[in-house]
Amino acid sequence: MRVLVVEDEVVLAETIAEGLRDQAMAVDVAFDGTAALERTGYVEYDVIVLDRDLPGVPGDEVCRQLVATRQAGRIIMLTASGDVLDRIDGLSLGADDYLAKPFVFDELVARIRALGRRSAAPLPPVLERRGIRLDPQCRAVTRDGRPVTLTKKEFTVLEELLRADGGVVSVEHLLDKAWDENLDPFSNVVRVTMVALRRKLGEPAVIDTVTGVGYRL
């Protein structure tokens, strides 16, 4: 899942981002509304965590523009106010969810995952193909009943391959879903991750390379 955190409190923004990365999400950070609008112009995010009280272009206006241009995925607004009327006002702007500060981080994660599921096409709770079984909720993988221990990146890459249901997944798509903007664009991380993933899944090999296009399971 690709997430954009828009929060002007730098420490809070980085704390949220690191916590979400620990949950195997690819996370970018913007510290003001202008940067948020720029990023959403060239990156397709599944979920945007948007602080309502931003300097410059306020969160309300960011939300309004994103909804009007349909450039964003699902939007969850954060605010220091938990007043019911404020929540109603925020949702009326087109936000999909609303969370008052301070919040419990696990709740934020749960809400982001719920919004991510609404952004994507419906899928079974457990993904299975060619003897591989992946449970996104429990973050568990087995191959023919044998447990397979994966890193967060390997898990995300495998999940995207399973979601494609036999279709080819491009390198660009994997980079977009599993890594954030800090990645060197000339990096070979996808190839390296694929080598490790194939080794852990074992024989017979189940991941095919489609030359010049991407990978298929």
C-alpha cells in the first residue's frame, strides 16, 4: 500500500511514517499543503493521511482539490478537534474518514487498512495461487503448507504478484507499492528482492520473469 502522510509537525509526521513502514507500507511525507498537491500530481496513493490544520494551503483546501480532480485515493483527515460538528464538516469536504488527535496508532493503522481495501478491487481475505497461501491480515505465508518467513518488502512484492492473479506485474508497479520516494531510481532492489523471494519460496520455481515487462506468478 502506498500512503502519503501530510502533517506539518515534523516529529509527528516522521513518527507516523516510520510506524506505517513497520507495517510494510510504502510511505511518503509532505509537511504542507502545497507539497501534498505536488506529490499527488505524479504519485498514485492508496491512502492519504491529511492533517486539517496545515500552514499555507490548509488541509480543507487540499482535500477539496483532491476530491474535485480525483487525483487521490482515500483520504483520512487528522485534527486536534474531536467536536462532532468538525467531524461532519471534514467528511462533507469529501474525506473518507476522520480521526481526532491524540489517537492510538493501532487505530490509525486499522483505519488506513480499511480505506486501502475500499480503494482496491474486492479480493478474498486469503490469497492463494500455485501452492502459495498469503494471509494479509496475519501477515503469514505458506508454500504447500510450509511456513515461509519473508521481510516486509518481500511480503509486499509477493502480495502484489498474487493480487495480479496470473497477470504480469511491472517493475514500476512494484516500486510504487513497496518502496517510497527515497529510493534511488537506478536501484536494482526489485531484482534483488525477487532473487531472495524465489530462494525462500523454494522449488519448483513459481515466479516467472517476463523480459522487458516485469514478473508473473
